[in-house]
Amino acid sequence: MPKLTFFNLPEMKRNKLIRAAEAEFSRVPLSQASISNIVKAAEIPRGSFYQYFENKEDAYYFLLEEQWNKRQDKFIASLNKYNGDIFEAFKELFQLMLEEKKTEDGYNFLKNALLNVTHEIEDVFTRIFDEKQIDTNRLKEITPLINKECLNISGEDEFYHIIQIITSVTFRNLVEKYSRNMSKEEALENFIIEMNLLKKGLYK
Amino acid sequence: MPKLTFFNLPEMKRNKLIRAAEAEFSRVPLSQASISNIVKAAEIPRGSFYQYFENKEDAYYFLLEEQWNKRQDKFIASLNKYNGDIFEAFKELFQLMLEEKKTEDGYNFLKNALLNVTHEIEDVFTRIFDEKQIDTNRLKEITPLINKECLNISGEDEFYHIIQIITSVTFRNLVEKYSRNMSKEEALENFIIEMNLLKKGLYK
DNA sequence: TTGACACATGACATTGTGTCATTTAAAATA
DNA sequence: TATTTTAAATGACACAATGTCATGTGTCAA
């Protein structure tokens, strides 16, 4: 997390810094991003950056989580909207991710994140469902919303694995969309085919 | 690919360099690995490294592909062994990957690869199945081996997606094994649960 | 013997990181 | 208001890494 001094910053200065960091992380993936570029764009001295953040990663994950939290909320809203149909909720989340326009700031930020998913980055995306991360998952909110009637599960344990499966497939479809520069329509079509396969089972 | 001079190197010198590179890429993930460390361990001058490789990445992907090709061969052998049962073949591949001992050189190399899967790295692991990569996929070998009788598919198109699904789930199980430091047994158990869910379908 | 060529070498310019002693500003206290 | 204390800002610096390039070395064919 950023240090206290960051949050105490006057809004204008903080926003300028955030925009500068976003621009740098949109230009190149985390590992190639440079603090020097960020401070140059934000017009702050190098030492100040370290007054606000531990390091590059600290700034990056702050931005990534901020972006992602918004979508988590929308996902939970979708679950409500579709009476707990988890497939429909994932489909809506997937579509939401496709909406990002190439011209918008967020597009390249997201693209760089997805094409360079370290385990830590994937964690940010999936921790909402992660049994093991008690403090950041939102299973208590999600689980009761879900309509388990239509899911083909025997025990509570299997439910967790179902989420894991849907998540990995959704995630890979998203990565592929960006790596292959697919159109919205093409990406959605592939996604739906795979979701239907998941539903009906791969085996006779 | 490494340059010609690399392959012309006397075997001893080349092996020493390979071992040095492997050691460095086992120590830290690609983005943090340093050429300086490699040349120090290999006892070659810095300029020589650039005589042999384009850069760090060039050396890395050479080693990664070398390691992975061996396992691809074993995967195809498994497919034969189980009369084209793709689930059994994937299970054997998964088990093979679990066999890596913590003490062995390969363990940390693999771990660093899996916990920092950029799109390029994932490509190395999955290109054997990739329709779009005509020169490196091995679908011509694999497809005829597969027993499609027991697969729940309507068209040829769906077959490709089935592979995609199994691959993503297998891959994530592998990543999780390393990120959570799971035992061989625990990892295998989870993997089997998810493969069975895939077979029977997630939906009633 | 000489010239051509491939390869080897390490110093160098450049770019980046994280730290720290010092300065500046703001807030608390007398 | 004057003084002290605390927090924040600043940029020079030490260190590490990258990729290049001018120069050196050795081999082989003419």
C-alpha cells in the first residue's frame, strides 16, 4: 500500500502523480516501467516518489486494485440481476472487460496486465473468490447469492472448484483476446462456446 | 534463437554457460535475472554473451523450450499409451510435472516460469496445441491419436475448445501447486476433482 | 607472408534504482 | 509572537545493470 504521505497529498498533486503512473504502466508492462519516467511526467523529485510508495510495485498494485474493485462490484450486481446464475454473471463480467476502447487510457493498462500476468497479478484478479485469502475474498457476499440448484455438484467442496474452473477459462479467453487482437464479437463467441462446453460436460 | 557462434562453441564452454544461465533463471524470474551474474558464473567476458545471444530473453526462451520439448514428447507417448484418452494423457503430464524434486535444478526454474507467466511464456507451454501457430504446433501428430468417441462434441471446432479448456485448467492447477507450496498429493487430488467436473459438466 | 574473417574482450556511455543528509514548511507549544 | 518539534520535500550520490564498440587475437586460404 502507498504510504500515508501519499494519501495526505493535495488532490491535484496526487492526481497528477496517478495519471503519470497510469501512463507509464500503460506504455509498458510492470517489469519494464521506470520510476524515472513517472517522476518526470508528474514533475516531482525522485525522492518524493519514495516518500509516497515503497517502490514501483507498490504504485502498480495500488492502481490495479483500484481499477479491479470497480468491476468486482459490478460482478456482484450481475449475480443479483440474474438470480444467482453464475454463468450469466461471468458472461456479463467478460463483456464488461471487452468494452474497454482501444483509445481509452485503461485499455493498454489492462492489456499490459493481462499479457504479463505474474502470480501476484493473477491474485489481484481472482482473490475475490479465494478461500485462502480470508481478508480480501468476498465469498461471504457471493456464496449466498448463487443459485446452486442448477449446478451439478455433490458437496460444498465442489462448488469452490467450479468457480476455479470458470475463472481460469474466463481469464484465458481474456488474455487471448488481447494477445490475438481479437474483435469484441470474436472473443465473445469463443467465450460462449467454451462456457457451453463447461455446462454440458466434455465427456460422454 | 541463440546465434550461430553459440552452437559453434566447444561443448565444455557451452555447457558451462548453459549451467550458469539455468542457475540464474532458477534464482529469480526472467525479469529480475541479470546477465552480469550469468557471465560471472560462466567466467566469460560480458561482450561474449552478446556474441552468443541477442539478450537475456533469447537465452531464457532457448532453455525453456529445450526443457519443455522433452515433456511434449512424453505427452504424446501418454496419448498412445491410453488409446487417445486425452484426460488420462493430461493427468500423466500433470503428474510428470509434479515429480520435479525441490532439490533438483529444474524445480526452481520451472517454479519461476510458472509464477511469472507472461503471455510469451504461456505460449511456449501451449503452442503444441495452437491452431494459429502452424510451424510449432503438433496438432497433425496429436489429432489423429485422440479418441473422439468419448468426447461430447458436435463439430471439429469444438474439439479445439475442449483442448483449450483442459489446458487452462491444468495450467492453473500447476501454478497453484507452486504458489501455494502444495504437496504432490494435494495438488493431484485437486486436479482430479476438477477434471471429473469437466467431464461430467458443471450444469444440471 | 599476408590478408580476410570470425570471434573475443572489457571499457564505456547510458539508464535505472534506492538512500540519505540537508532544506523547507507546517504545526505545536511556550 | 517566538520557539521548538515534527513531517515532508529535495536532489546528489553510490551502486548496479544494459548493450555497444573499438580493438585485439587466432586461424586458414591464397
